Amino acid sequence: MLRVTLAQMRRSVGRLAAAGIAIVIGTAFVAATLLAGNVITRTTYDAIAARFADADLIVGVDSGSGAELLTPGDADAVSELEGVDAVGPVQLSMQALTRGARTIYQAMVPTTADPRLMPLVVDEGELPTGTGQIALPADVADRFGVDVGGTISVDRLVLTEDDSWEPVVEQLDVVGIVDDPYGAFAMMGGAAVVSADDYDSWQAAEGVTPAYDELSVLLADGADADAVADAIGTAVGDGRVVETPDERAASTAASLTGGQDLMFMIFVLTFAAIALLVAGLVIANTFQVLVAQRTRMLALLRCVGADKGQIGRGVLAEAAILGVIASITGVVVGAALGQTALWVAHQQDLSVPLPTTISLTWQIVVIPLIVGTLVTVAAALVPARVATRVAPLAALRPADAPTTSKGSAGRVRLVLSVLATVFGFAMLGGGAAMGMFAGDPTIGLLLGVAGGALSFVGVAVGAVYWLPRVAALAGRLVGSSGPTARLAAANTLRNPRRTAATSTALLIGVTLVAMMSTGAESARASLTTALDTRYPVDVWISSEQLDENGGTAALSPQVREAMGSVDGVGAVAEVTGIEAEAQGDFPMHVSSVDVQDAAAALRYPEGIERLAPGTVILPSGTANAVGVSDGETLTVTGPDGSAALEVAVTSLEIGDPLVTPQDMAALADDPVLDRMWLALDEADAAGSVVPRIQDAVADIGESIGVSGAAVERANFEQVIDTALGIVVGLLAVAVVIALIGVANTLSLSVIERRRESATLRAIGLTRGQLRGMLAIEGVLIAGVGAVLGIVLGLLYGWAGAAAALGVMGDVLIVVPWRDVALVLAVAIVAGLVASVVPGRAAARTSPVAALAVE
């Protein structure tokens, strides 16, 4: 029977190709995901362990033991043990480096007793060898415009004897430029190196008692690591752990991520599961048609003595062989993709150190192989069962195409699918309502997820009943264009089960893509609006220097001119301020701004629309502190007068109480211009505009602060865009597999209807019309699945956004028109492309040859 199975596979290579490609893509996805997980884990461990340099062992504190930090005494005790060559504490502090008007808060590490314990390498010059010296990271030196031989200042606060803080400025000589090749301090933008004596004296001056989280230990040549580790454990006492750098990196990573790295893997593998599910639908469809096409052969095998078990096992063996071959190919493709991704990443000169080659483990090879094979065999179970029901007498009559069954099992399936759909959508609506109106996003989200999953299962299971009817309706719409279109529409109904299975595979992928796009766009719009209403100022410019009286100094005219000329800055509003008192005893800083300038500079000007003479706009927090409510009267007393103003409470984060210039004139004769509000031309350009603002401020030479919500908003939108791109890219794999199923369906349809196509050619249908008929059929199958998937995706995306974001306030329901149009266009074009090869195959066969086939 195995020889017969192999012979059948050789005859059906073309028919099995699409199913094999689907499994190749799915298993490649799994293999690439596992490879990515290994690379992420290895990179994370290497980045954490990089700060230990060439250490052999790490002494740390067990976080759950409550033990105190390590002390210099512990370091001395470890260094005296036999087999220990050197010991160095792992230390880091932040210090303010200044040169001219520019200040950078920089991570600092001390020099080490043994150079093998220093994770940084010298690019130019040398490491500090005495006090008053520093080695800077290359990018920091570039930003300061300083080279080896130059000087830089460190601004510190020193604790005095009376427990007050005194500012101290020290000059340091730049003796070297260092690099961080392994990313030991990548999260802090690199680290500078100072002498150990300077580092210790700074810590002592700041009142910091020497204590360490970790000690790096170098072993002597030939020392037994296990024995030394046991001796160190005894020397440092309970509550301390002795680990290798890799073990320390693993435990540190687990404490930092809280297990989120595992959640990430589960998240990505979920998309691999979706891809394999869609591949399973394509495979099941393929084997259903293969069994139908082999009805005569299977009947003949029954006639010559094959029993039902042998027939069924033959189909499953065919599926297993296909699964193994395709899965092995998928593992190879996934490994190639992983290696290519590493090569591309290295070409980008990323700051994160990545391995140069992938590391193949048995899990990366075995898991995709087993999963791919099992999915293929599982998808062939139903077709194999159908094959066992072929009677020997079927060899004496023509084989009809399989049709949808009408028995009791079909009615049970229909009832279950309807119930799942109705109850699922009801739960989905309830989850959205709870998120928006009940203020409980957790329960609402859980209810929404459960309802969405249940309703989608109901839709997919019941697709065989309603999806062909939708295809028929679409067919009638296109059928008016001519007989070719009517034939194509009729062909989609010739085998409702196969049409439903193919469109459902595409529907799953498109639904998920549309859902994620809709949810992300709605989240972006809703959260951006929330940011605009809460943090309406893109960028704040504020004076941080004092005048001769100890008050805030005014911004110079140069600042005002510079801000107006920065490329990317739109409106500029000048804000003056004074120190005043409310109700006679509550100190506050009162600001004034022109109403029209403020409206142009704020993202949400409606928040101060009540600003007018005689009114003070009061932030809600300040109003609560003063003890006044909206509409009440607040007496504000300034340096030169007072005014009774009506309170208008706002939720906007505008900093200080706000009055008009007219009311400010009654409070002070000469208010200080101490702030400016800047509105960017494009909020998403903050990443490039804000550095230009900072550079313009630095060039002026005054102590000026630059802050605001623009950068946070831009970072938020970048995170949303990146996450959306990754998710949609992952889900696109399922769409690609589904489109392969469309091509497979058309190819099998051509083979199944070979005699019918020949008859149509014989009665006058041209080759072009035959190809057009298949093209329309492909577009109908792909278009129906895509349109229905888009509709479902919009519903799920809106409901998910409402359930998850309702607690924040109003949820904006957004349609991602660009993504919707792109998905629909891709589906239609793919349907056309999928018809090319089957259409050419059908058109090449002459009517006489086709009709001559038995």
C-alpha cells in the first residue's frame, strides 16, 4: 500500500505543491520565531553579562533573602581566598558633566584593579591613571566638542557638616575616548570612566556608604570554579549567591522582565499558530479534492482487496510524508531567514551586540517538524474518513464533486454555529459597554475577548452555510457583465464546501489584520486626544536661572528670536509670570498669555476658551489646594496690586494659574517673560524638531529648560506604529497562506472541470474567455473572504478599543482606510494572479484531448 501511496503522490505533485508551500511557510514561521527567541535571550544575557567583562564568577545578593548589600569587607574576604586572582565591585553612578552651556547627565564607572574586569575598551588615549582625569564615550565627546587633551567640568552636590547640600564644580582632564563594544551600558547611553580614587571620594562626599550589588571575581589559572564558588559562599555568608556570568544574567533578566520574555514568545507563537491553522484549512481542502478526484482509483483498490483501514491509512501516510518533507523544508527556510535577518541587522550598525550566526538547537529543529507534520495529518483526517466510505461499485460510475451534506450532523453544526455567533457577539457588545460605561476595563476586556473568540468560531464553523450564498450574491452582481462572469459565479457554487473552506482561510487572516489595524488606529486616536487634552503644550521653554533678587530671570530676546526661526516650530506663545498670593496666604506663580497666541500654541485650546478679562484659569490640582470651585471668586494679590477673579477650573496641564495680560497689568507693573509655549508644525516630528530646539537653546548660552509632551507623544505613536507593523506583518503570513489556498482551489477546480472546460471550448468559448472566467472566479473567492474579513475586523477592533480604552474617557472609533484599502487590493490582485497558472493550463488543453479523457 505504501508503494501505491508514493505512486499517487508522484502523480499529484502539482496538486500537493500548494499545500506543501502552506506548511513550509507555517513551519518556517515557527522555526524563525524560536530562533528569534534564542537570539533575544542570548543578546539579553550578553548585554547584562557584558558589565562583568571577563569575570569567571559573580557574587550577588539573593533578592528574596533580605540580606544587605555587599561591603568592601566582603570584597577583601573574597580576594584573600585561594584560587581567586582579582575581585572588583560592579559600580555605577550618574554625574552632571558640563562644558559651556551644555549639560549631560552621564553614567560613571571607576577604573578596575585588573584591566580584565573593565567592560569598556579604549579607542583613543588611555584610561584614567590618577585623580582629575576622565575617559568619555565617543558620542558624549562629540556632543561636547572635546577631544583627548581637553577639559570638562563635573557639577556635584556635596553634603556639608550641617547636613545641607553645597554645589561643587571640578575640572577634569579628558585622557581617553572609550567604546562599549558589548553594550554593557547601552541602556544608559554609554559610560565614562574616572579613577577609582575620584569615584570613592565623590561617593564619600555625597554621604554614600560603600556598598555593592555585585562583585566580579577572576579565578587563578587552574583553579576549580566549583570549589572556589563554595569557598566564596562561605566567606560572604547567607543571603548571597555565587553564579557564573550567564547564570547571573539569566536571573537578572528574569527579575527585570517579570517573565515577560516568555509572554513575548507566547505572543509571537500565537501568530505562528494562526498561520498553521490557516495552512490546515488549505491542506484539508486539498485532500478533500484529492480524495474526490481519486474516487475511481480508491474504488478499484477496494475491488482488488484493499480494506477501509488500508485506504484511510494510505491517505494519512500521504499527509504524513507531505508534512515531514514540507516541515523539513520549512525549518531550512526559517533558519535561512534567521541568518539573513542577523546579517541585515549587522549591516545596520545597531548599538545592540548581536551574534553573527544563528544557534540551532534540537528544539528549533524538532518542534517545527513535529508541529508541521501533526497539522498536516490532522487536516487530512476528515478526507481520509471520506476515502474509507468509497464503495467498490463507485469504480463503475462517474465521480461527482463533493457537495455539502444535508444530514442531521449538518443541522447540529448549523445550530451550534448560530448559538456561538449570537452569544459571542452579545458578550462582545457587553464587554465594550462595560469598558465605556462601567469603568471596569479588566472585566470588560476579558468579556470582550471571550465573546470575540466565541463569535469568530461561530462565524468560521457556520461559514459553509452562509458564505457560498454571499458568494452567489456577489456573483449575481458581476454576472450582469456577460456570460463569462455568470459561468464564473456558477462555478463558485459548484462545490460550496470547498469555496467556503478557501474563503474562510482568507477571512481568518484578513479579520485579524483588520482587527489589529482598527484597534491600533482607534487606540492611537483616542490616546493622542487624551494627551492633547491633558498635556496641550508641545514644548515648554522655561528660564532656569535667577536674577539678582533671587527670582526667575527673564528669557532674553535672543531666545525669542531663536525659537521663531527653528525649522518645524509653528506657533510661539510668550508667557509672563509673577509670584503672587491667593486668598491672602496661598503662594502661587501666576502666568499670563495672550488669548489668541495661546489658542494657536495649544493642542487643545478649548481647555482655556473661558480665558478673558476678569477670569483666572485654574488647574484642577491648584483649585483643590486653594479650596475654590468653578465659578467662585478668587482674590489674587501681586507685587503691585490685587484683583478679584472668577475661577474657571481646567483639567489641562498648563502649569500655573493663567490670566489675561490686562489682569496681569493690575497685579504687576513688570511681569517676567519666563516661559514660552511652542507648537510644532507636525506632532510626530518631535523626535527631530526637539533636538533642534535644544541645540538652538544651547548655542545661546543661557540656562534654559526644554520640556513638554511632544516627545512623549511621538514616542507613544512610534511604539504604536512599531507594534502595529510587527503584528500586521506576522498576521500577513496567514493571509499569504490563505491566498495560496485560493490558487490551489482554482488549480484543482481546473483539473476537476477539465471535461467541462473542453466542452465550453468546443461550443465556442475562447481561450481568453476561459482565462477570464477563472480570473473572475478567483476574484470572487478572494474578494468575498477579504470583504467579510474587513467587516468582522472592524467590528472586533472597535469593540476591543471600547473595552480596553473606555476607562480613559471618550473612545474615538476610527476606520483605518489605508490599511483596509491595501488589504482589499492585495486580495483582489492575488485572486487575479492566482488564476494565471490555472487559466493557462486550462487554455493550453485542446478540446479534443480533454474530451477524449475517460
